[in-house]
Amino acid sequence: MTHTADRLLTVDEAAERLGTGVRFVRRLVAERRIAFVKVGRHVRVSRSVLDSFIETNAVQPAVRRTRARNKRAA
């Protein structure tokens, strides 16, 4: 059985992966909005947790309906 270890990212790496600042990631951790691992006093976030967070919070585009424009009778 092949088991690939899920890489733990630092807060800086997690912020880079999300394209945000470090403060945002720290807020997600403080609010317990993402799972994290404490290694001593260090905080780590697994790559799969970030991938899941991104997928869960992805907003699908709205389908625009086109209206028929008012046409004047000739």
C-alpha cells in the first residue's frame, strides 16, 4: 500500500498558496475555520486542508439570462 505523506505548510507557505497575507491564514486558524497542527509553538496547515478549503469556498459563476430587447413594430 502506497501512502504519500501530506505535506505540512508553514503559515507563510499557506498564505502564498492561498494568494493572501499571513494575517488572513492566522485568522482562519484563530477562528478554527481550517484544521491545523501545532508543532510545539509552531502552526502548520496540511496541503490537503488548504485544497479542501479552496474547493469548499469556490463560488460557481452565475448563469446570466438574456432578455429579449423590446422591439418596435415597423
